[in-house]
Amino acid sequence: MFKKSFLYLSLLALLAIQSCSTHKIAVGDGASWLARELKSTEGLQDHDFGFALYDPASSKWLYRRKADKYFTPASNTKILTLYTALHYLQDSTETLRYTHRGDPSTGDTLIFWGTGDPSLLYHDFTSEHVLDFLRSHEGPLYYAPREEVKKYGPGWAWDDYPYRYQVEKSTLPVYGNRVTFSRLSLALDGQITPDYFRQYVIENPEQDVFVKRLPDANSFEMNALLIDALPFEKEIPFVVSPYEVASILSEIIGRKVELDYRFHDKENYEVIHGVPLDSLYQIMMHDSDNFIAEQLLLLCANEMHEEYSTKYVIKHTQNDLFADVPDAFQWFDGSGLSRYNLFTPRSLVWLLDKLQEEKGLDYIREVFAGGGESGTIEGWYAGSKGPYVFAKTGTLRNHHCLSGYLITESGKTLIFSFMHQNYIGSSIQIKEGMQSILESIHMKY
């Protein structure tokens, strides 16, 4: 009798385990379950947030919480920049446009100008074919600055000028428009890249930071004694001007580059190409590179042949690519540094759906950061069998967002957008709460 009862109970337990392991939530059945999860998950209380979850295969919303309300997107803005660049740019960047003056057989003058390409001498790119082109020209070299752009975007913090994430925009960036200070020892003569700026560095043992720049000038003060760990590296944006660009190029190529402010025929020109655009997209999306994001919109303006400005590109794109968005994007820059930006979760999901339709999931996996594997979510959303979240983060003080794609255990691809605002302190608890929710969705659908 005991053996029969034991076998009976064992069978019931086995059936229960099998039932739990195979049960999946059907499309349309998840709203009440998710509502309970979101309400009870630690880290998702005491602040305002919106959440949208969508199944593109069935064209059905699985859950919406304040999905039509506006939130500050921070670097989720880069999703719009990516989609815009994919539509208006070709396969590789244009780094320089140039023309000749005089007789080529007698050493003509080469006149060149920029397009906004961020890759020239940027630390992620090592090719020197653009520099070699300038070096190889035997006649005079002239840099002809085009119309200047506003160095900062609307709604950017005025006192963030010394930080690497808020770099000045320009028509011909070099070295990412940053100076890199590196130290292997405490000696003042450590590496400065570009070395051109060494002349503007002075030692100030009284200051309380390792190195700082004056607000409106390329004047750097350093206190090397404040380095507490080696090796050490710090990047600081420099003040961009045509003179500084020509001087840096002169030093790098070993040839004098003059400035030419006169009007030139910029309709008849030749082009020197830079890097594959997908490499820029990946850095922008993986590392949340604000500089690349802003310059990509200037590259778009360069292609449009109308007005060379971020504002023009955004206005044109709103009317062209985003005319059917559920809630109009309140969009002001390429990077998301602007606190004027306002998006809704459902509009971001709408855009992510369009992006997947046009580019496919394989492309998404390459360009977006993968949970537990790469970029800004390398430490989060890791799956036991590899990444199951491919997404873009967005963080400003008191705001955190995560929008992207979730691959479920059963093989579905879902699209989601989490947007949080008005919380106090760190975003760590919020990330832990989102991780718990997304992992549950991954297991249950």
C-alpha cells in the first residue's frame, strides 16, 4: 500500500514539474500577470515610469502602462539618430570634400573642407588614408572652413563642458574633439594626445583635480600629484576653432595647412571617404557615444544639401520618416543630452518595430548592445544561453530608460520600452527591478 501511494505521489509531482516547465503565457493573456509583477517588484515603486511590451508577430500589445505619456528619453534618443542615419547616409562616411586651384602639373593648391565625419583620428579608428592623401599632395594645402554649427545642443547643461560626454560639435572633428591625458608615472611629461595641446598645459599644485580646462579657452591646469592609480587616462573636450583644426593637422601630417576663408565652388568637388558607417552605429549604440550621435546628424545635413544644422535634419525627419508615429517625438538633438527631448514608450516601440522590419534581427544583434555581453548592458540582462535582451540604455540624473528587443525562451521576439523618471539616488535598484521583469517575460512567453 505504501509503495502504491509513494508511486502515485511521485507521478503527481512529476506531472506538476512538467506542467510548470512547459507552461507559457499566450499572447494577450499576460496583462494581469505583468500588472502584479510590476506592482510587487522591488525597485519599481516610489517613482513614475512607463512600460510598453509588444509582439510584432501578432501585432498585439501585451502590456501598456503609461505608454502614451511623455518621458525624458536620455540616450534612447540615439535610436532615432540611428534610424535617421540609416535612411539618409550611404555605406561609408565622407570625411573630406576637396577641389583644386591652379595647374596640377605645376603643384596646384588643394582646398578641402569637412562634412561632419567623426572618425578622423578618433581612437577607435586607426586608418590613415585620409592623412596620407593630404601628405601626398605636393602643392599648398588649404583648409576652407564651412559654415559653423552651434557647438552645443539646446537643453544641454552649460557646466558639463569639461566632461568627455559633452563634446563640441564641428564640421571637421579631429581626435573626437577631445584631449587625452595619459600617465604611466607621476611625471608631468606624460602623454598628451594630440601633443599640440602640450603648449597649453601648466602645473598647478594647488588645484583639487588632476586636470581641468578653463570654460572658454584651451588652457589646461594639471596637478599630477592627485593621481591615485596608474596607469591613468582622462579625456577633456577642447574648444574647437578652424585655427586649432589646421594647426593639429599640420602637426600630424608634417605639412603646413593654411586657412582659406574665401568662397569656393563647393558644388564641384571630389570626396575622400572615411569608415564604414555600421562601425560608427555600433560604437554609438554599444557605448552610448554622444559625440558620434551628434556628428551623424551633421553628416545627414551634409547629404541633404539644404541647411547644415541638426535642427534642419530633425525637422525634415519628423515630417518624412516619423509622420505616422503614435505620439510625435519632441526631439532636439542626436545624443539625448538635451532635457527638452520627450518621447512616449509606445512611440519608441513603434520605431523599434519599423527598424526590425527593415533591417532584421541579425542586424539588431550586431548594432544594439547585448545583455551580459557588450556595451552599456554588459553587466545586466544576461541569459544562461547568451544574450536575450538587445537594447539601448538612456540615463540622465533622475531619469533612466531601456528600450529594445527581448528574445523569449520559446523563440519569440518582443519589443519593449521602459522609461523611468523622478527618482532619487542611484538607478541600480531600478535596473534590478527591470532585470527581474524582463527575465520573467523571457521565461514565460
